[in-house]
Amino acid sequence: MKDLIYLGNIWDYPSALKRLPGCRVRALLYEEEGDADGALRAAKAHGAPVFRVRTDAEVRMVLEELPGIDLAVMANFGVLLKAPTLALPVSGFVNFHPGLLPEQAGRAPVSRVWAAGGGPSALTVHRVTPEVDQGPVLWTFPYEIDPRISLDQNLHLIYRLGTPIFPSLLAL
């Protein structure tokens, strides 16, 4: 059994992870006030505790309270984590970044491309390191930002590209 924690606010990801045989989501962490409703709904569906965290120290505290976490999965989570926190899960942290790395690193890359009239982007899955969006890339799924649909619709479509590789996460 692989024990995971999920950090972020793409709330269909925890449900997809829960459906994987041999996978258990032990906790859900979110960072923003507006994500509370989604976090609570997802936590109820999983029977997992939910934590609002704003700092590396708060994330580390949750991980220390839940020993034996195999992998941490992040999607749309903006708390910068330090090396001691990143070392706590056995297999580290994996981030689902909505943007083509390294060109579209940082916060809101899809928003920038969408505001510029659209163009190439991707969902990039990478290892998390203390340097923002600099970890080794595991998978890249190209996506063309469509300015004719909303920013939220583009983001939803980009994140949807990641769910087929969830079974491969268990091998990390």
C-alpha cells in the first residue's frame, strides 16, 4: 500500500488517486481561503484529514504527524518548500505544473499565455526541489492555450491531461 498526501486545489486529483489499487490518500493540504469548500468535500470523500497550510513549517508539521508517507503529490499549490520538508516522504514530492518547463516556470503561466492571445503550453510533471519549478521533468503533455475559452476552462483541460499517469506515480 502506498500512502500519499495531496497538496493543492485540483480536487478531482485526490478522487483519481483514491481509485488506484494499492493507494491511500492520508491527508489533503490546501493553501488558500477560497479552497476550503473543495478541500472539505474531497476530505469527506476520502475520510482523510484536511489541513490549511501557509508555510513550509506548517507542511513539515503535517508530514511529521503522519509518518510513513511514501509520496507527496502537488497540483496548483504555491507554498515554497525547503529541502528538509521535501525529504520527508520516502519518494519525495511530485508537482503537476500547468505550463511548459522551463520556459513557463512560476505562478500563473497559463494566465500569461492566455492573456497574450493563446499559444503553446503543457502540463509538466516534475520532481519538486527547493528551487521553484527546477526539478527533473518526469512527463510533459503539450497543450495549446485556447483564447476563445475561459482561463478556468483551459486550466481544467490542462490538469485533466495528468490523470492517465497516476498509476505510474505508484512506481516512483
